[in-house]
Amino acid sequence: MPKFMSSHTLPPGAMKREQVNQLAEAARNDPVIKPYRSFCNLSEGKIVCVMEAPDKQTLAAWFEKMQVPCDGITPVELEGDRGTVANA
């Protein structure tokens, strides 16, 4: 399934760790989208997610359903890890 990276901006401190845990659980249990990796700085209101989904629109609809504002969703072409880069 294709991977997408998404960016999210919230008011600083608006989301709490408990809410992040709830979103992660919802993603793990979703029959269509699959969580891959997330990076959060809740005190600054910034979140970046990498998730698998059939397409960009499906992932955008999931974030809307979960009431998570989304700045943008971009398909992942290359994936790097500790200096090694491979096709996604």
C-alpha cells in the first residue's frame, strides 16, 4: 500500500498525549489506513505522520473523521533511515 506523509499544525498545547494515544489506537484498528510512524511536538502544536493508505483522499477523509487538522498530504517516493535511502 502506498505511504503518505502528512503535516498538522494545532494551537500549541491543544492536543494532549492521551489524545495522541487515542488517535494511534484508532489508526491501528482502522480496516483501511495503517499507521507507520509519527513525530509530535505538542507544546509547539506540530505533528508529522507517515501512514499507509490506498490514496491521498482516503487518508484526508480519515484525518477529517478524526477531527485532526491537516496542512497537507504528500506521497512518499523515497525513504531514508540513518543515512540509507531506498525507494518507498
